[in-house]
Amino acid sequence: MKYLRTRLLLSAGAACMLAQPAFAQEAPENADDDVILVTAQFREASAQDTAISLDVVSADMLNEAGVTQLTDLNRILPGLQVSQGGTALQIFIRGAGDFSTTSYNDAAVAQSFDGVFAARTQWVAGTFFDLERVEVLKGPQGTLYGRNATGGVMNIIPVKPQIGETSGYALAQVQNYDGYLLEGAINLPVGQDAALRVSYQGSWRDGYISDGSDDDKHQSVRAQLLLESGPNFSARILGNYQHSGGIGHGQVIYGETAPSGPGINSGPIMPQDRWTSINDSLNDLIGDLLGPPGSYPIDTSLLDQDVEAWGISGHFDYDLGGATLTVIPAYQRVTNASQSFPTLSFNTTDPYTGEASTSDGTTLEVRLGNSAGPLVWVVGGYLFDESQRSVNSVSLGFVSDTAFRADLGTRAYAAFGEATYSITDSFRATLGLRYTDETKTVDAYRYARIGTLPCPTGGDGPGDSCELLTSAGTNVQGTYSADRLNYKLGLEYDVGPESLLYATLATGFKSGGQANADLDPYRPEDVTAFTIGSKNELADGMIRLNLEGFYYEYKDRQENFAALDRGGAQVSSLFNAGKAVAKGGSIELAFMPTDNDTINFSAEYVDSEYKDFTYRNYRTTNPDPRTSCAVSAIPDGNSQIGFWEINCDGFQLPRTPKWSGSASYSHIFELGNGGEVEFSPNLTFASSRWLSAEFVENARADSYLLLNANLTYFAPDDQYSVQLFMRNITNEAVYTGTQQYPFIANYNGLDIAPPRTYGVRLRFNY
């Protein structure tokens, strides 16, 4: 029975803990093998005794699912929606997320690699190798993680060095689309008290889309040095480097209704191959609207990705006897020189000098915590400092070719504390507080390139450009400041030896700021969340049943979409959408009827709605064809810039399907030589959903069901394994994101998940 419980917990990914604990602790040597200990609430407890809403993907699950990049998590985690916006990642959990594609935006789901918050999403893109686990914490994490975690936190936790051990692994994968993957790690002892671990991943795969985009060409390397000086002090230094090249992110075109415009035939746009590039159909429309080919520079053959990221961090732990002191300093840098086409041309380099966009981030976290006795607690301080040089251009043909140059700065300070007190042996209460003070600065210019409509003659901008005048002038300057006191209140009760009931009330906020446009600053987004849940192990551990209900209320919710500013410039910026709610529930069931059979099922229901979402669109013409929301003219004018009001009350939140979930089955065939063969089919599903807050017809994605299967041979003593895999067996087209074309109504470029893929994966352990 102990064996049954162990396999059940491992198969469901129960080995989990927060990536930023007050202190790290190893499991006691005499711990039962069937109990997986975590420190999610800063004390040792099993995953089932941890009163936190989370999903965990173990190293075995990552390997079995072939996860090599963050977007692959869509296949295995319900309630998670991940897409690519140019070189940036867009992550949504239970209705909370962000369409971040520029340097001005912050994610609503915080990403953390090895306990270090990622300033830019590109910094975590190439980290999915040699991992211990990935954790997805759902709902606001304002107390322990602070700003920009209104939707939750994604923790990416690497395997750490082991002292006194020589070990490692090597992995090779071959798949269709000329895909090759190499990966490996080596752990070496360094004397008696230190260890070094070096790991690598390289991927070379052609694109899934017809123009070669959506390829994967990246190389990543990581090195860690662990030193233990006596029983009370340990230090670990980590350095990482990654480069993402190739063609990069691409888009496709598909819709039940055709865009409107002069010279365009009506009818649906449905290419037989759903992975056909937007390039062909878009250029046909451009020719109809604006003239012969070449008059509009949308050419996806210019796509190019060049993102370099590296960082260094330290983890220093000192046991003071009654408490443990933890210090985590870190530095990270991202350099981005890419050309993408998220429907329109977007380049992250200066069109005049070739200078790339850069981000330099520094973080420092200091914590003091105690886990003994009836009161466990942690207090700490946090500093975040990011400096960005944002240089890019947006090309809209002769309509508007605009260059943006900006110096951006963010500095945030925080002090936090959280404590859990055992009122009785079975009843506990938690209180957490975090105060954050942040300041953002913007010093930016916009220029219209020569020959565009806003720039009919030469000017005095860089090169052959002219300054783009707006009502606020050519220079967008400003300082934004905000402070918040977030809290967490929690109760938990042990209903029985293997049953936990918990309830939590928590708040969080997402940063506001100023865009490089003649627009009002956008305000911070605030969320209040109430969660009640139950975690249970039944039938002597053969069954695990977890249930949860939640209610989230948003104030000044931030949405991102393209619009004209007061000066008539086309910009992509954040706007505040007033109030919104998301409520629902989830179920997780794991069952192991025999030693060799495991069944897992999880599902999540989310009912989301805007309660107050009214904004103005600054356009010269009625924007009604560009949205399904109600459009009305403000009494001051009928066709003047800035006088259109759009009301989206009652709409479902973007990228928030009502239903999503996954199911899997695993059967182990035991062989006479001591080896095993595992057959493991699985599926994921989601109902229909909006892909953007513009709510146009072609931004509504259909429901989907993805089927995958693996057949894996494990050699005796786990010396090596050989896996045959096929993913998206039915070649289902799953659309994950979109952007509306600025000057063609109801015309959307769509992000699309991979088509049917298959291949073989070999792994050797030593």
C-alpha cells in the first residue's frame, strides 16, 4: 500500500513547494517514503497538508510531456493559457493576465526562476531543462511575491548540486519538422563541502507555420556552485545564459467572417492548412485596399529573432539557531534585437542606429524565518530596480511608420511578513502583510519616418526622420508612483488525518504606468480573492480528491489593445477597464486501482464577466466594425478624434474559457529483465473563449480537445529510457492569442499551437 501511495503522489505531481521560502529544509532521513515533504507554508508538511491553490509539474511529468518551453505547459495544466506575443510570453490564469509585448508593460502572472523574479518574460523563455519542478500558484500572491502577481506566480525550479555525488544525464530527441534537441547535465563533487552542476539544452527545429515561423532555435547553459561551510551556513551561486534565434513568432489567418473593405470579396477565410502564414492573405488584402504589391511593407520573410539573456544570482542561508537568515541577490540582463509581425511590423531595434532594446534588472531579497513551535513566521525586505533602453519601430506602410525611443526606470521597495499560529493541534490561522512602494519614470520620444502621412517632409529627428507632434508635444515624460498594503488572511482545519479544509482571503496589485503616447497614465490593477478548498486522501492513499472554489474581484483591471492617441498616432497601450469578476471551482482526482494503473483527472470552471468596462477610442471614423461591444458617439462630436465611447460590460474576460481540464491514464507493463514499458495517453480540453479585449468576431476561438500519447521503455535500474511520442494526434488547430489589424475591420492575426508532432526521445542516466 505504501508503494501505491508513493506512485499516486508522484504521478499527480504532488512534490511541491514555494520557490521563495523563508528557508530551505531537507526531508528528515527517517521520513516515510510515501510522504512528500514541502515547505510551501515555511514549515515541513506534505503537499496535501499545504493550504495553497497550486498546480505542480514534477521533473518526470516535464520529461514525459516533452516540455522544452513555457508554452508547452498548455498541454498539461488546466486553467493556464500561455501564448507568444512577438518575443514576449503572455500568461493567463483564471482570467488574470496581460498581453505584454512591449517594454512598458508588466505581467500579471509573475515568473520566477530559482527564486528570482523575472523583470522581462524573455529571461525565463530558455530555462526549461534540468528542472526539479514547475509550480503554478493560482490567485493573487501579494504577501510573499508582491507586485505583478494578481493572477498568480509561476515558479521554475532547477535541480540543485548534490555534494559528494558524481551524476548526470544526457538526452536526445528527434521529431518531425526537422526537430533536434540535445540536453544534459553533470554533477561533480568539489572537495568535501562543495559541488558543481553544469547543464545545457540546445534546440534546432523548423517552424510550424508555412513561412517558417514558430520555429525553435535556442541554446541555453546553466552552472551552479554549492558550498556548505559547517552545519549552519550554505551558499549557492547560479549563472545562466540563453540565446533565442531563428525566425521566431508567427501568425496565421482564419475566421468565419471576412474582413470588410473596398474591393474585398465577402466570405470566410479558411485555408486548408490552418498553419498557413498570415503573409499571403494579408498581402492580398493590402493590394485590394492600398494598391499594388510593395506599397505596404508587410513581408514575413523579414522575420528575425535575436534575444540574448543572462543572469547571476546567489542564495545564502545561515542558521541562527532560533531562525534562518536567507539573502538572495540577483542581476539579469535581456538584449532584444528582433523583427516580428504580430499582425503589423514590430521591430525592437532603433531603425536609425541599429541599437537593440535592453533591460537590466537587479533584485535583492532578505528574509528571516522560523518553523519550530506553534508559531511559524517569516519577515523580510525586497528591492527591485530595472533600467530599460527601449528602441523600436512600428511599420504601418505609408499610413504610419513610427520610431519609439525611451529610457524607462522602475524601482520598488517592499517589506513583508507572514505568520501561522496553531490555535489547536488541528486548527491554524495565518496572517500576512506586505507594503510596497514603487516609482516608474518615462523619458520617451516618437518620430515619424520620412514619407509617412504624419511626416510629408524632412525633419529634425534621428537620420531622415521628423518628430511626430502631438498635443502633449514630441517628448513623453513623466513619473508614476504608487504604494499598496496587501494582506492575506487564512484558516485551515484538519477534518481528519488525511483531510484538510482551508479558506483564504488575499489581495494583490499590478503596476500602473505611462505609455509612450499622448494618453492618460494607466492606474494599478487591484484584485481581492476569496478561496475555499479541501484536500483529501481516501482508501488508504489510493485516491486523492482535491476540491476548490474561488471568487476574484478586480478593480481598475488593465487591458491592452491598439488604438489612436489624442495626437492621432497608432499605439498599443494599457487601458483601465474598471471592475471585473471571475468565480468558479476546480476538481483534481487521482486514482490508482492497481500497482500498475494510474488515472488522473482535473477540471476547472470559471465564470468571468466585466462589470464596468467603458473606454474611449480616439479615431477619425466610427470604430463599430472593430468591436462587438456597444459603440456610441459622445455628444461633443460625431467624427472627431477622441469622441467615441465603447462599452463592453457583460463580456467574458479574454483567454478565460468557462471549462478547461485534462485527463490521463498510465499502465505499466513489467518485463522479465526488470525493465518496464509504460503506455500513457492523455488529453487536454478547453471551451470557447475570447482571445483579446477588442471582442471582434474573429477573436473568438472555438473549443478544443487535444489528444497525446507516449510509449516509453525504462531499462532496469532506470539506466536509460526510450520514448516514442505523438502530440496533437488529431491535428487540432488551437488558437492561443490574437492581434487585430489596425486599418482593416475584423481582420485578426492569430497565434496557433503546434500541429501534430511525433518523434523519439532517448535519455541516459549516470
